[in-house]
Amino acid sequence: MAAKDEFTLTVTNEKGVMYYGPCELLFLPSQRGEIAIMKHHTPMIMKLTPGKVRMKTSSGTQEIAKLTSGIVYVAEDSVSVLVDL
């Protein structure tokens, strides 16, 4: 995927920013199972459930954190995830 398919991802916990940068695909745990978020996703705010936060960039897929709870805010070209580890 080209850079045009990336959005800006910010993952923050109580100690500060864990990740800030480009992301092509974000996987988050929700009450309905794992959800995937791409650029231009419908804007939303959602509670997260215990599980893994994973992301895909042009260099591959990586796990960012294992969370016990959190909240995600999705805008058109950016996503903010607040996690409680």
C-alpha cells in the first residue's frame, strides 16, 4: 500500500505516547470481536475490551500493546487510542 492509504495513529497510556506515526491497518479488540480500521473509516468513538492492539505499516504487522481496557476515537485521517495496560 502506498503512503496515500495511511492514516496517523496515536496510541497513548497513562505514562505518555506509546506510538505516533503512520498506519495502514489497525486491529483492535471490541465487544463484537476484533475490528479493523483503515483510512477513511467511518468516524466513531468506541470502548475497547481486553486484548491486543496490532497495526500494519508498510514494513509489516506489529503488536503495540496488550490492553485491559481503552477507548478509540476514529476521525477521517487519524485514529487516537487511549489504553489502560
